Amino acid sequence: MRVDYSPESLGAGAFYRLLTSVVVPRPIAWVSTLAPDGETANLAPHSFFTVACTDPPVVQYTVVGRKDSLRNVEDTGEFVVNLAPEPLLAEINATATEFPRDQGEFDAVGIEREPSLRVRPPRVAASPVALECTLHSTLRLGNSTVVFGRVVHAAVREDVLVDGRPDIGRLRPLARLGGNEWSTVGEVHELARVPYRGRV
Ligand SMILES: Cc1cc2nc3c(=O)[nH]c(=O)nc-3n(C[C@H](O)[C@H](O)[C@H](O)COP(=O)(O)O)c2cc1C
């Protein structure tokens, strides 16, 4: 037996809660942007986030409604995706508070920043990975906007590398589940892909 739901009968809010409970776990892009004044540094978590293209490298995140993380990118054409690590859970959550546009979350929450190499928005100093992006395009879909960013530089902290590769046990990324749930990486399995050997 299954329970059936349709967006029409459930309504947008309830269907959104259903979707975010079943499209799980979602990685979290901790997105930093700069307001057009060039001073106010904005920071907010976005779990509607993934890789959009590998060559050229493009990542995407979705903003529901009109938020600073969208307006700033539209106005300045740049953003940074900082990996959201487990030890910073409280700080990441605090940056999801909807502060007014002239109040940057870096200052409001007390997040240490460091300069980026290729773009103007700062990186989160305590995050092990920063993907510096220039705006590729945006796509309006209903009440949301998908932001595509070309990754022009990746900065990875040396101490999370094992044999030259970012190590999951050292990155400790957080993920978003349904409602107010968060999760951490569980058991990690390694399994090689099986090549096609032709019909038998
Ligand atoms: C873990 C987490 C994930 C979130 N993911 C998204 C998302 O994908 N899209 C979105 O629009 N808001 C998302 N939010 C809410 C925004 O972070 C929140 O509205 C924030 O205040 C937006 O900041 P801004 O106005 O500075 O852009 C998320 C919140 C949390 C705590």
C-alpha cells in the first residue's frame, strides 16, 4: 500500500514539506555574496544545491522567493560556495535568520572571513572548502530562481587532503533533511563501478 499525494490537493506549502522530506540528504552550500555597496557581506545556507555541469565547472543553488543571496548575485555577478562543516552547525543555522539587507550575516553572527582569490565576496575562514563563482545565468521557475555559477577557483584547506584528495572524514559536511532536521555523514562504503562486459 502507498499513500498518494498530488500537489493540487495537498497545496504548495504541504507539498514543499513533503518534497524536502523525501529529497534527502541534501548538501548545504553556505553562500557568501557582497551587497552592491561592496561592504556588506552576506552569508546564507542553501540546500537546493548541486553540480550543474562538469566542463565548464558550474554549480547551482535555488533561492525560493527574493532574498539577499539572489539580489546580491544579480547585482554583482559573484558568489562563493563555502562547504558547511559539522563543527559550525550553530553558526550556519544563525546565518539563516532573515537579517535586513544592510546587515551582513558575517558581522551579525560573528563569522571570521578571509579574502577570496578570484572574486570579491569573502570566504568563510573556518570552512575547509570554498568554490569561487561568477554568475553564469539564472532561471526563473515559479516562485524560485535557480542560480548557476561558473566555478573559477577552488580553495581547499591542506589539512583535509589525504593523498591529494579531499577526505570525507576530514571535511565532515552537514546535510539538510526534512523540516528542521540536519544530518552528518554516516558509514562510508567504497565500491568500484562494474564495467560492461558484453552480453553472455
Ligand atoms: C540548512 C538550511 C538550508 C536552506 N536552504 C535554502 C534553499 O535551498 N533555498 C532558499 O531559498 N532558502 C534556504 N534556506 C533558508 C535561507 O537560508 C534563509 O531564508 C536566509 O535567511 C536567506 O538569507 P538571505 O536573505 O541573506 O539570502 C535554508 C535554511 C537552512 C537552515
